[in-house]
Amino acid sequence: MIVLDNQTLRRMILQKRQQLTSEEVEQLSSFIFRHLQTCPVYLSAEHIALYLDVRQEVATRAILEDCLRRGKHVYVPRVNGKMMDFYEISGAACLAKGHFGILEPLETCHRLAVQLDLMLVPIVAFDARGNRLGMGGGYYDRYLALYPCPTIGLAYAFQEGTFQVYAHDQPLDQIITEKQVLTFSRP
């Protein structure tokens, strides 16, 4: 098995992801959302951290709407220097463009003050052991090292690959693709 350096794999996967049409993103994301709705940790979670998709990532709008419809508390990240914090939102009116052109919660939103029941995490690439390759900023790894909680990564099946994993990387509990739900046991 060939292990690509992380930058090369990241570039290849992002390029492939950018080639997805909006219809393909919508269809694949719909399959992933259906799988998510069968996960007990998602169904029982009251406090969920959720990323807001950009650049052909697995779409999260339907997940956000489902969470709010179910009365769950939804928190989205806002970058603060080398860290990110999570703030509760009640819909799109609570958001504005922030770092990297990504929608972030307004400063008037309430900062997370409880333990998360679940964090849904974006993925650039993943491996067969539940490791995640992100955009390279380390925001999720740093946050999860300080505030561990159950995690589910959302990705397209073609994002699976082999890459260098570092000691500071935080593995995921589950990864959901349009084809399957992968669950990983941790020591």
C-alpha cells in the first residue's frame, strides 16, 4: 500500500472533491444523512457540534435543520487565533462570513458551556483505522485534545486513503460515507 505524503493526498482529494457537481454533492450528502439518522449517538445527542460545509464538503444543511426540528442544541465553530470555540445557533440568521470565508456564528451567540454529546467533523481524507486528515490547520485536533467527546466524521467514500498519522492527531469514533458507517473501537 502506497502512503502519500499528507500534502499530496490532501491536494488530490480536494481536487477530486471540487469536481463534484452540486447535484452529486446533494445526492451523496443525502445518503450520508440517512446513515447518520440510524446512529444511536446522533439520535440521543442533545448538544451537537456541527461544521458548516464549504467547497464541496458533505453538506450539513439538512442535518442542521433536522437537529433544530428535533429540539437539539446545535453549536458551530468560530476560529479564535489557533483555537476554535463553538457557539449555539438557532438557524442561518445567526451566521456571518468569518475566517477562510466560512460561515461562523455571530458574536452575540452563546458560547458552548456544556459537554458536547457529539461532534460532526469535516474530513479531507480518512483511513481504515478512523484517522482523519483535515485541511492542515489542526483546529479540530487541538479542540478534541482539550474537550474530548464522541465524534463522527462525514466523508465521501473516495476520500479514503493512506497517510501519515501524528501523535497529536485525534482519531474519530465513526466515519459515515454514502456507502457505509464505519465504527472504530478505542483502547
